[in-house]
Amino acid sequence: MAAIITLSLLAILVLYLGLYKAQKFLLPVSLIGLATAIGFLVRDWQLQAEPAYSGMILFDHFAIAFAILCIAVTAVLLLLIKGYFDDLSHHLAEYYSLLLFSLTGAILVTAYHNFALLFMGIEIMSVALYILVGIRKKDFASNEAALKYFIMGAFSTGFLLFGITLIYGASGSFDLAAIRDYVALGQLPMMFYGGVLLLIVGLLFKVGAAPFHFWTADVYEGAPILITAYMSTVVKIASFAALLRLFSYCFIPVSEFWTPLFLVISGLTLVIGNLSALVQVSFKRMLAYSSISHAGYLLFALVGSQDVAANSLFMYVTAYAVATVVAFGVLIIVKRTTGSDHFEAFNGLSKKNPLMSLLLTVAMLSLAGIPLTAGFIGKFMMFSSLMSGTHIALLVVAIINAAIGICYYLRVVIAMYFKPVENEQVFQVGINYYLVFIILGVVTLLLGIFPNSLLQLI
Amino acid sequence: MSLFYVVALLSTFFALMTIFTKNPVHSVLYLVITFFTFTVHYILLNAQFLAVVNFIVYMGAIMVLFLFVLMLLNMNEDVEPMKSTLVKVMAVIAGCCLFVTVCGALHLFDTQTPLIEKDPSIGLVKNLGQVLFKEFLLPFELSSLLLLTAMVGAVLLAKKEPKRI
């Protein structure tokens, strides 16, 4: 709870810094605030976790681990913000503060213990993002993305609320523990199953799984790159934590009802995401579709063996987030220098900037799931949790899709290493970018070689 | 009970007027009156908070917004686009679906054992406030974050960017 208070106050403090034109304090103050929030969360790790504030919020190991991951990813993105929005606008402080508000919402979503709080968290997280997506007021694509995101987000919130209402109507409570006891009694009315279905629809809209993925590509492409990186990492981490907490805590006794649904959705997401990513010419759009396909792998945590679900989900999202941030970070630099986000813009990058190309290659290999990277460990854990069940058909689909994934992730590597240099523009890379890339590259390799530190975390 | 029938008759009448008037502005005004009769219904049902929210938010804010948009658009019969046959067929099908659903719901409706509310005072503002400030205190406080975020965002989007030289 101390972490949430810290983050809310930090966001307001940042607004005040903007008011007094203290632009150069924005980044240090935000980073110190985020570090304090992580400190509070780490302190809570040893405590006996109990639902606090009349059962509203629960900071158990699961919630703390995902919350720390969200905060850490945001901190890394804040490092990249320096020099990114500077040339865009004077209202830098408001961007920081909106990102921090959104992060607060994401942490509520990971730690909720009551549907009222889940709804509040999702709304805080999304409202800040509706604005950040449309931050380029003069850019047509950005406007379109913001409008689409807003309408689809409002729509999915309607589904979510209706689902919560129906479950409340059946069980008489918003509290997760009460709902779990109610489900365990058996004899559930149709209303309850309707509620679960609508909840699934609402939450899958947020994570962008097929067939609710149509907004994802356009919104991710239209939004500023940094905001896209935030959406495809922090928002996804938080939403998946919410899904897993809800289904593995409350709805396990009715798993024969929702498991087939998730099996179909997961397979569909994988096929649609990967095949669409294969035909893209824009690197940014390819990353958008690849994030859809990763949502498919992440859904394995729900259908696979529940003993390892939390740990494998955490490992997978960590690997995915780290690699995604590097990919978007490199894209920012390439886009700024060449003005294009197509694969051709990466041609001959290795000759001009060997270090950056090497780190991008590591990130791409991690996304594709090549051994010795974190992505491999994540995929391995997801696949093995599936193997213990009886979902062999989905496993076959997943393996074929992993192979397709390698094809399009390596396209950018081929462009960097084997295509001739087309233009002589010099890449201006800030020291903060190098710092972020190197740290994240080392993290990817370390997790790939010594994964034991994270395997038994939760 | 007689008051209920009077108000119910009025709501039905104004709801029908909303559909049948040709002028969109009149239609919205009739809708506002319909909502007002709903507010009376809520008070009759002892739901004070719902009545107030319906009055302020629906009637006061949303419908006035509707009215403004309609007036700004300056809609009348000349600029109204022609409705194609396809749209008409779709509307008929949708209307029939709604009719069937209502009939089915009425068929299932159990009029023999009317629902008796356990606690008739559950909708009073006093009880709502007690729940809001005891059990649901945390979400209530956090909603301030939501409102602040929306406010910051609205100002940010609406503010003019100073021109660079």
C-alpha cells in the first residue's frame, strides 16, 4: 500500500515540478520515487500477506513480484523519455505524471482483491493511456489511434462491468475470497457463467488476444513509440497478472467451463498474430503483431498446470518486457535518424553501430526463444506447463508458431548484418540509450544462462 | 399506487413522443422529460441516490450535451440522409428480435411470488454513505486519482501549444 501512496504522491509532485518549470529535476525525482516504491514493496515481501482495507487489496508474493516488474520497466522507459519528448512539447511534466498515474493503476490491477478495485485500477491505467496515445495532436495517425483506443477501451470496460455485475448478482459479493467460497459450493446459476464469459471478453480486450485484437495493431502503430512500448509491456503484464489471479484463485472449480475457451483463444491468437506479423513491412507494426502472438503464449499460464503458472508467467513476461523495450528503444533511434520504421531503415546498421545491432539481435533472439536467452527459458516453462496437461494439439500449434516467429524476428537481423548500407546518416545515440540497452541485454543473457533466481520466486 | 400509474403513464407517453416527433431537438427535450419521470420512479422506489444521479448526470449533463451537439449539427429534414432499404430491413429484424426477447422475458416472469426487498431502506443516501466510507473506502479514495488523471489529460489535450520560432 505504501508503494501506491508513494506513486500517487510522486505523480502529483511531478505536476508541481512542471508548474515551477523545474524540467531538469523531473527525471531524477521520478526515478528516486520509483526506487522508493520498489523499496516499500521489497520490504513487504517478508510480511504475512493479508487482504487489507476490508479485503480490498492483497500484496502477496504474486502481486509484489508483478508490481516490482511493472515499476522497473517504467523506470527504464523513463530513462528513454529523456530526449524523446523534448522536441515534441513543453508539457514534459504532464507526460511523466500521466505515465506515473497509469503505473499506479497497473499496480492496483496486479494487487486487487475485490472487483471494485480491479475496475478502478483498469480505468486509471487506461484513462491515462487514452491521452498519452493521442499526445501528438497534429499527427493524424496518433489521433486515429487515440480515438480507436478510447472507443474500444470504453466498450471493453462495459463488458467487464456487466460481467462483474452478473457475478455479483449470483454470488452477492465483489470480494474474491467470498466469490471463491461461493464457487466452491457448486450449484452455480446460468447468470454466473454469463458473468464469467463477459469478464473473459472484457479482460481479453485489454490484453489484445484474438478475436479481440483488431484495435491492437492500429493503436500500437499510431501511438508514439515510447507509449507503444509502455502499452505492450506494463499494461500487458498487469492485465495478465489480473487474469491469472482471478482464474487461478476464484474460478478453478469451474475450470472445465473456461479451459476449452482459453485453449481455442490461445491457438487463434498465436496463428493470427504470427501470420500477420510475417507479412508486415513496418518494424513497428511487426512488433505490434508479435505482441499479439505473445499474448497467445501467455495464455498458456491459464490452461497449463496451475502449480507453476505464476512462476512461468512471471518468467515469460520478464523476458518479453526486457526484449520489447530494447526493440522499441532501437526503433526510436532509427526512426529519428532515417524517418522511417520499415525494415529497410535497418539496412547496414551493424556497420554503422555494431554495439546497438548486437544488442538488438540479442533482444530479437530472446523474443524468438533461442536458447541462452531469457525468452527461451520463458517459452520452455510455458511449453512444459502445457505438456503436463492433455493439451497436445495446442502444443503442436504453439511449436509451429514459434518456428514462424523465428522467421520474422530474424528479418531485422538479416537487414542489419547482410544488407548494404543505403544512406550515410550518422546515428546520434544518447548515453542513456546505451545504458538501457546494455543493462537490458545483460539481463536477457543472465536470465537465459542462470534462470534459477526467478524460477522459484513466487 | 395511483401515483405510480400516473407517472408510468407519463413516462410511456413521453417516451413515445421522443420517437414520433420529427424535430430532433424536440425529441431530445421529450427524452429529458422521460428521464425526469424516471427520477420520480426512483424516489417512489426509495432509491434516493439513484434519483439524484439520474437527475444530475443523465438529465443535467448528458442530455444537455446531446442538445448542444444537435443544435451545433443543425439537423433538419433537408440534410437528413436517405435511409436505404437495407437499413430499414435491418431495423425491422432488430425490432422483432427485441419484441421476441421481451415476450420471452414476460413469459418467464414470475408474478405469483413478488420479490420482497429484505431491507427497504437500502437505497437511502445514509446507508450508501456508510458503505462507501467503511467497506469501499479504498476504491472511493482511489477514484480521486482517476478524476485527477482525466482532468490533467483534458487540460493537456485542450491547451494550445506555444509556437516555436
